[in-house]
Amino acid sequence: MNDSATFTTPEAGDEDLGDLLLEVLPPDGSTIGNLSAREALSRAAERQIVEEEYSAVRGWADPQAVPAHLMDL
């Protein structure tokens, strides 16, 4: 038997979060910092995205789709 307080199932995989990340980036290509992007991603995913998870999602995202200014932050 699993304790529901300690057993969690991921709500979205890296690919899903990567898609959400692309959706929350400014459409005009303006600069956005990692903290702001992670907070926007958390709101879009409707759950807290921790720094390590955000870094993994950034690494997964297609480098051609993510603006260079975000990939270097």
C-alpha cells in the first residue's frame, strides 16, 4: 500500500513541460530570466517546478525553438 502523501506521479513529462515552456516564453522574443520563466512554467503546469526540473526541461527543449537569450541564462 502506498502512502498518498509520499507517492507522487508526475503530472507532465519533460516533453510536456518543454511544450509548456515554449508557450510561456514572450512571443516577441524579449528577454526573460530563468526565475520568471520557471514561475510562469509552474503556473502553466499548475504545480511547483523545482530548479532541477526546470533545468532538465530547458535541456530537453529544442534549441532552435528556445530563444538564445533564455538558453544562456
